[in-house]
Amino acid sequence: MSRLAPTRRRLITAGAAAVGGLFLPGCDRLSRAPSFRTFLDSAEGLSYRAQRLLQLGQPLAREFEPRFLSPTFRTNGTALPASPNYQVMADQDFRGWTLRVDGQVMRPLNLSLDQLKAIKARSQITRHDCVEGWSAIGKWTGTPLSAVLEAAGLKPDARYIVFHCADAMSDQPDGTDFYYESIDLIDAFHPQTMLAYALNDKPLEIGHGAPVRLRVERQLGYKHAKYVMRIEAVDSFAKIGMGKGGYWEDQGYEWYAGI
Amino acid sequence: MSSVPDTTIPAPFKPAVAPGKAGVAIYRHRLATRIGHWINVLCLTVLLMSGAQIFNAHPRLYWGQYGANADPAVLAMAAVEGPNGAAVGVTQVGPWTFRTTGVFGLSKERGQITERGFPAWLTLPSYQDLATGRHWHFFFAWLLVVNGLVYLIHTVLSGHLKRDLLPRKDELRPRHLGQDIWDHLRLRQPVGEAATRYNTLQKISYLAVIFVLLPLMLLTGLTLSPGMDAVLPVLLDVFGGRQSARTLHFITANLIVLFVVVHLAEVLISGPWNEVRSMITGWYVARTGKAGGETPS
């Protein structure tokens, strides 16, 4: 044993040095390897299934008393969509805006802002959690998404609801890089999921996604698509954008952002 | 088979005689404990570093239900313009502000001076990439939870908890605790039979990590999930809000780092080769004392 000890010592020293010296660059290399990323991504499916199991009773996100409202509700992402179309609509107080509802639906719809508001209304004081880490509490008023989807009537093939937005994410607005998002039907029919048109009792400002943004209260901020122009029911989002179900998802973020 | 009188040493720790002057070789850590330990090392390292990456996406901490840039921060790291126009890294903790250029707020990333909370050598990945940091964090959080559950079940069922971790009544007497603290302060190492088991301070700190800090880490982490807040809104009441939970998640992570620092210091003091080998092979060489008493004279 005493003769073995130096060998073991050397082994342990070498091991410690290898772990220390290779760990950081190794992790960076692993971070970029597609196969390792797929491996890490397996945790997302686990989180999604675990949370959906725990959420079987469709529990609500906490609704706060007005005293918890954030004094300042900061904006994030696009501040002003660059497309000329959008700017014309904004100049006319969105009177020309219509929401298209199509895809796997029985009755495709074109709704003006007034028509959308007439369907049904709901207000909720909820917390907005950005993936970066900050939170802001605001009062949202809007039309429950479930009411819109019921008006259009989903076909049996529909599995996801995709939100197409007015903000292009690069300098070349060629119609392929608009912000988009998608959610499953569990969140689509959740009572707090809504197409919000007012924040803190005032019409949505452009920085917050005027005229209409999605609220999907049990997920992080990037799922709450702003400047919604079209709602599409699909059986798969593999052929939309880069196929990951959303603009940020295409950049490597999780599709399920409940965590 | 033994020259050491076999007295109170439980069966799995039956001593075997080691040749030479090294002392008595003892089978101290079982395979399950060893595997669990090294998985923990990997998980906690990755979680700490990917957590620093996530923190860097918004290097400000708040107290309460909400908190964003316009709200007062309890801790913040940032780069600001210094008196001579050059950027300075600053860290604000409560009412105090410190210059932390090179470490917090402003440090080098791939040779470039960059505004970032924690420095590149502390984050995973080293470059700014929140999406990738999150993937690492959640994968290893799941692994830590699974490993922790297996450990808890094993530690209770095998009797490890009762036999080795829970302090005996006499160990909690002030006199014994005082002696234990005094031994630690003098860096006195137990010998003989006493070296075969955990000392009282060691037991208390292990229990604190297993039953307080790690569960707190998990629960404050879950409070950051809007999906879990809907399932367990009580989390928001217990921790005083999502932003408080984020701050507590940060503080608890620092306490675990503190534990690791002390733990590693103890390993160094008590003989790193022996300690590391015992956590790899299971075998530990206990120094033979005069009478095998608990407190060396």
C-alpha cells in the first residue's frame, strides 16, 4: 500500500489538475456542441411534463391586490415595430388593425379591435417575469383567448396556437423573421390566457405591444407575444420560422418557459 | 483479524490492519455515499456557475413581489463611468457601494473589458449566453434532485443517518460542543476510534446542508418558476415574493459556497490524500492514538 500511495497520489493530482484546467474550456465546447445541447434539452421535456402534471386542475397564477402594482412597468424587446404598415396603423389609433384567426379552425375570423373587445372581457393584476430575472406587476385587461378560439372553432388536428406579430427582428423585413410565439392548448384555454389591449386601465402603449399582446401568465415574458396580427391554429410548428416554435426558441431558449 | 480492540465500531466500519506506520485502514464511505458525493460535486459546480450566468442577465437583486430596473435593488453589479471617464465596475450591497473593477460589474471576457456581473471564469458558459446557461442549470438541477432523493432514501434506510449523521445526546452537551469547537480552533485532528466517525460540528454542518440549505435552494428556485407559483402559491407567501426568493436563492447559494470552502479547508488540514482517497476508494487511514480516546491529551 505504501508503494501504491505515490501512484495514487499522482493519479489524484493529475485528476484534479485535469478537472480544473479542462473544466471551463470543456464546458464552453460542450455548450456549442449540438449533440450535447440536445442532451441538456432533455430536461425541458421533464420540466414540461412535471409541471403539466402538477397543473392538472389548471391552477391560476397569483392575482395581486392593487397595492402591489409596480410603480414603473418597464418595456422589453421591440420598442417600436419598424414596418411601415404598422406605423400607418399606429398613426390611426389602430382603427385599421384586424386580428386574423385561421389555420386549423372551422370559421376563420377577421376581428377589429372593437369586435375583439365585444366578445368578452377580463382584468387581472398579475406578475410579468422576464427570462432575465426581473418582475413587474401590472393590471391587464383583454379578451380571454379561449373565447376567441371558441368563436373560430378548433379543428381536431389543432395542437398549438401560433401568434404572428408585426415586429420584424432584423433589418431586412422580408416576411420571414417576424416575431412569433406558440403555446399548447392547455395554456391556450387557461382562464387567464388573454389577448390584452389595456395595461393599468390605459390602452396598451406601443412599447408594451399595442394594440394587442398575449398574456400567458404561467410562462416567462418572451412567450407573451406583442403586436399580435394573426393567430394560427396548427398541428405542428416545425415549418414556421426555424421550427422551434418561437423567435427566442429559434435562438436557443426553451419552448416551454414555465420555469 | 484486528489488533485494534473491536468495540463500538459498527459492522461496515470493521477496521483492517494496514501495514506500516500509516495507522489503521478503515472502510469509511460506502459506494453509494461516494457516488452521491461526486455527483453532488459536479451538480453544485455546474449549478453555481450556470447560476452566475443567469444572474448576469440581470445583475440586480430585489426584495418583494416585484423588482425591475426602476425599483431599488438590495444588491447590484454594474459598470459606471469613473471620474476620469474610464469605466469602473461597482457593486452595491444595501446602502454601500464598492469598486469591484476586474471582478464584479466590469471584467475581461476573451481579452475584452466587458460589462458583466460575475467574471467569465465564474460563469458557464464563460461568454454571455443566458439560453445556454439555463439549459445547463435546469438539467443539473434535475440531476441534483434525483441524486438527493436517492441519497435521502439510502441514508435513512441504511441507518447512515441515525448511526453517523445525527449527533448523539452526549455530543450535544455544551461541554462536548465546547471541546469540539476548541479542537477545531486548534486544528486538532481526532485519532484512533474518534477518527472513524464524524465529529459533532461536522455532523451539524452536514445536517444543515442536507436538510436546510439544499431544500431551501430547491424551494427558492421553484418560486422563480411562474408555472410552479401557480401550483404552489404558498411559496410566494413563505419567501415574500418571487424577487425575494431570487435574493434568497442567491444568498443560500453563497452559504453553500461557504460550506464548500470550509469543507475543503478541513480536507486540507486533515490530510488531503487520505481524505480524497477515502471518498474515491472508501478506505481511510486513521491515525492510531494512545488510548483511542475521543480527545487527545
